[in-house]
Amino acid sequence: MVNEQQTKFWSGTGGEYWVANQQQMDNMLSPLGDKALEKLDLTTVTHLLDVGCGTGTTTLDIGAAVPDGGRVTGADLSVPMTEYARERATQQGVANVDFMQCDVQADPFDAQAFDAAFSRFGVMFFDKPVLGLSNIHKALKPSSQFAFVCWQAPNKNLWHSLALEIAKKYIDIPTPPSPQAPGPFAFADKDYLASIISSAGFSDITIEQHEQEIELFAGMGIRDTAENYARINPAIANFVGDADEAAVMALIDNLAEGLSAFHDGHSLRLPSATWIVCARS
């Protein structure tokens, strides 16, 4: 099965967690996604593809920004996240967006169906990234805009690496088979990133570095922050779900201690580093 591990996580506990914590995750990621969205000229868009739309926030925001008559289609692998996105659009009475639960790598779109594409951290999970990006390219009309944001290296993103080092004291976390294995940091290497975008058929490629402090778990104390963080990473989440209570509490205690230096009493604030990517089909 294509993307079997990603499908299992995002249509299981991972997707369910994001639905339950939609506002918190959007607070963290929206400022970074906005940097990529600024690269698109939405004034000319008639139909935009939002790749990895998750719970629908980016799709709904873009839908409000495109001209009259413009449409936005959100596509995501996750069943619970896509269903929740549809519910949000219906509740808000938004008529110019729709959502597809699909695997962008395995389920090609109609050729030249869109004149722009966007993604907020939704393109790093392909097990065949050139194929996934090629399907996006084929779905775009010639010379269409494509902009996305993805993470740089883990050691530049303490929101991930700091807590993962703490968790390794309790969990046997396997090393990815390669730095480009599907996951949040698959596109960390700039040269590799440029090569796969080009191989997928895109041109006029620009990759800009962006660093920004991000806020996680606003309104939570350090203990609740640690407990919630433990559910973001699949390996830690599986441990929390399967281990005995004493082992889980020890892990949470250590996470709380390790993250406390970055907690301001209201939220967790950590540095992040991303690539802001823009290209044309």
C-alpha cells in the first residue's frame, strides 16, 4: 500500500488529535503558512488546490481571499481531518470551498484543473515525493503558481528535537532509513528539495530561509503542555497509549522539566526554521 504508515497515522490517532486540538495547531502553524501564502497572487485565482489541507483552516482562509467566482479545493490523506473540514465549511456557510479525502501521490487529479496550488506543511509525507509533486504539477494549468512551506533541519526546530531527545530516554525511537524518509523533515536539505521540485516539472523555483519563534499550547501550564506535546509525535503517542501509567508519568515529568525553560507561564515559545518555496508549473 502506498504511504501505508502515513495513512495509518493521519487517519488514526494523529488525525484525531489534530481535530481535537485544531485551534492550538493553527495558532502554531498559521504564521508560518502565511509566509508562503504571501507568495501567491490570489487576485487572479479561479481554482486553487490546497495540498494537505488538514482541518481546513487554510482552505477556508484562501476561500475568503480569492475573487468572486473563485474556488478552493482542499485535499488531505486524513479521513477525520477532512470530515471535520467539511463540517466547518458547512457550519460557516462557505460555498466556494470543497474537500477531497485522497492521497495526492496515488490519486491523480484531473489534468490542468487548477491555476494555483498551496501547501502548509502538507507535502513532506510522500514516500515517492517526485511522483506526488508531479501529480500536483499535472493538475495545474501551464505557468500556474505553487507555493508551500516546509521544515528545515530538526536541530533548528526545537519544538521537535528538544522533546524528542528527552523521549529517547524512555522510548526506542528508530532512526529514519534516510534523511529524506517521509515525515516532517523530509525536505530539510535545500539542494534535495530543489532537485525534486525540478524533477517534478516545476520551474522558476525559489527557496527562501525563514526563522520565527512559534507559540504552542497557548493558555496551558507546563504540565498540560507536556501531556499535549506527547500526543503530536507518533512514536511518543504510541508509547503513551501502550505503556504503564508509571512510565508515562515519568516521561511527562521529564518533558515538563525539559520544556520549562521555554514556557512563559502562558504558552510554550520555541524557535523554528522553515523553507518558503515558490515555483511555476
